[in-house]
Amino acid sequence: MKAKQIIDVAGGLTTYANSVCRMVETQEYAATTSLVDDLEEQAILEQILDDFKPGYADDTQNLHYLISTPFRYPPLKYGSRFGAIFEASYFYASEAIKTCLAEAAFYRFYLIDGTETPFPKMVQSEHSLFFVRVLSSSALDLTQIPDAEIQNQLTDPISYSFTQQIGLQARKVGADLLRYFSARSQEQGINVAIDNHRIIQSEKPEDKVEYICQLDPKTGILRFSEPRTFPIMFTREQFLVDGELPLLG
């Protein structure tokens, strides 16, 4: 079935209103504070670094950086689930925190697996999870497709070739948001891919929560924890395909 036909099977464009969450590793602003003596030097250093980054996408330079950044950078060398390497980036988010954490956990394992020298001990990192309110009148809800084979292709844990065709066709018909099942969640969690920053109603990140991530390379166990709560655990094994962590592409 061709991409255009799949869009028709999904029911065409519809409305979407929800709060969705996204997780990012602690931003570079905090990382540079130890390199300077005062706030004035900090501002100068940040401006220098900003000058070497890709330009802002149209009309995004005044947005909070946690909202504008995904639209600023091109997809990775293998693209993203719905975006090819030569296309503008999507803002990816999840409808539920557990789904968002599952996505983040997979990429932490993927990052650690990709290092040439194995980590000898626990790897700890800091992350921020935040919500934004979204309102779209041109959303494409791929979760409405009843065909199991198509859903398997949409959630392929390795290849993005099929979904990138969907993303290209969705842009052609004017879809500014894609709603789809997560390939990393074991509970049929739902993600969204936002193609237009204008449908994000929040002026800045909302309900922001800080998480500590601890990944033990020896046991293959990863834990996300926020203050005064029990950690949420993921295992490397749950993301394996044929015994291996997927190589994306």
C-alpha cells in the first residue's frame, strides 16, 4: 500500500488537542557555567557557541530554546522516524510519561552501545522532562489504521524507510502533526511528531521535572528517578531485536 493510500486509511486529517511530554538531557547552558567566572562571561560564551550552531527555523528564534531546538537541528545521519536526512526536523514527544521514558531509555542504551571503549562503571546523567500544549486542525492519526501489517511497518524497530515515506507524503497533504504507536514502549504508548511549531500553544516548557538516569553497562539495567520517588526501570534486553540492539536507519 502506497503512502498516500495509508493516509486515506488513517482517516485523513483531523483535529488534535493534548498536552504532550518530551525529555532532554540537561542542556549545555548548565555545562558551561563551570568554564566562566561570572554571568557576563557566561552570556558572552553562550553567544559565541550559539553563533556556531545551525540557524533557527523560520519564526522560532523567540521561542524557548527547549521548544525551538528540535526544529533547529537537522535529523541524525540516519534521519528520524518520519524525517529523512534532507528534510526539516520534527519535534517528537509522547502522550504519557512512561512512553517518553521508554523512548529516552532506548536512546541511552543506543548511545552507550555506540562507544568504542566500553564504560567500566555506572553511567549517570541528568535529564529534564517537560510538557507543552498542542492544538492542531491538520493532524494525521496513524493509530486509527486497523491493518496489523501496516502498524508493524510504522513501528519497525530498525528501519525508518517506510515511515519516512509516510512523513514525506504527510507534509505534502499539509499534516502538521503525526500521532503513532511507539516502537519502544511495551504498553502501546503513543507518540506525536510535530512538524509546525505554531501548533505548540505553550510559550515555554510546562510542568518541568528533573530526572537522574543511572545506566549500569554490566547488568544492562537503566533507572530513571526523580526526587523522593521510586525509580522506573528499563532493561537493555527489552529493546533487543534478534538478540541485538537495533542499528537505526
